[in-house]
Amino acid sequence: MTDVPQSVHPRSCSSGDEAGGPGGRAIDQRLADQGGEGTDMSLEPREIRSHEVFSGPIFTILDKLIELPQVDGSVERIRRQLIHHDPCVVMLVHDLASDTYLLTREYRVGAGRYVHGLPAGFMDRGETPVQAALRELHEETGLVPGDKESTTSPAGPPEGLAKDAGFIDPGPGVYSSLGMSDEFGHIMVIHLSRWHKENRHFDPGEHIQSTWVTWEELVDAGIQDSKAVVAIQHEAIRRLQEGKSRASRI
């Protein structure tokens, strides 16, 4: 267990980087124009101390002391506990020929039972999100994009699929629980025109079943993992827009 000293010098916030885009920057400016009392959110919070209180194979827990600059020049000190977690990938896999989706089932300790979900896993150091997604997909389900004779590596190209294998539609990146964890999920929908199966490679203690389901079955499967729900909603928007596009050409 260690104390990690942090910088105590404030700097101006890059308003909108944290908010997520141009819309967030416009809202931040509107809030700043309103003025008022309390925390000065034009300055970044200052992390005074970070103390590791638990370390495990999947995550660590840090106890942090934070200073929030106030508009009157004073500071407010607050404590927060952070679950530090490596980034992950979540994949909704779509077979274009059959218009079906890959659904998994495995034990999840958070729910305390077997649950339906989507292929997912941790990113290894040095991997791109796409590389991690295709590796995890291969390890958990045995599915590899492309024809067997033309595929040289399950990971494929660093930022996409081979031209004849399909395409990847990246979804919004999301934090699992901003109030307590820095786990960041890279969401993507993998649309496959060609694929084949190879042997799976489970981690110790990992047991996963997978099957192809229709869109209606996927929506009705009762998936509760937040990142998987985001992936499904992202694909729902695409399907809705595709349907409108087809209707407009009739």
C-alpha cells in the first residue's frame, strides 16, 4: 500500500474534452456565463494524494484526496475511492448473410448467476481496441473473420477487417461507473460477411456458451450489462436509419 503524491498546481480545464464534444463545450460555456457561487469548474480538480488500499488480479482500489478550486479562491478537499481497472472491449457481432447476432452466456459475479451478454474482454498492453476485440472474439467463441484459407492472424489488421470479411461500426466509448471506476469500454459492432470457426482459448475459470440469435431474440434476451446495452442501442439506431433509408427509396 503506497501513497502517490500528485501535482498540486491547477491549470485551466480544456472545457469540452471531458464533456465529450462540441455540444458539451457549448453547454459548459453557458454554465460558465451564469456565474454564481461554489466550485470553479474552469479549473481542474487537483489530486493531492492517491493511496492504494487493495490490489488484486483484476483491479486495484485507490483512496484519493482531491482539491476543488472555489470561485472565491479557496479550495474544498474531498475524498473519493476509485476502482482502477484496465480498459475493455465489447463486441456486438452481426452475420450479414443471415441477419443474426452472436449472444453469449456465462457466470457473472456481479449478478451472481449465469447471464446473457456479448463477447467482451480486457485490452492487453500495446493492443488497439480492434485488435483486442478480434482476439477476444476468437478466444471466447472461436469465431474468426474471413475465410480460413485467407486468414493469417485472428487479430487481423490493426484498425479493421480484411476487405472481404466485413466492416466494423465503432460505437461510443463509455465508462462503466464514473462515480467509482475508471474502467473504459470500447464499444463496436462487427458486421461480418465472411467468417469461420477455430478452437476457443478460455482463461482459467472462464466458461462461455455462444449462439446466433435474431434481432428480436437479442432484444428480448434480457441483457443487463450496461456496455452491452449501449452496443445494442447503437445497432438499433443503425437498423432504424437503414429502414428509413429503404422506405425513402420506395
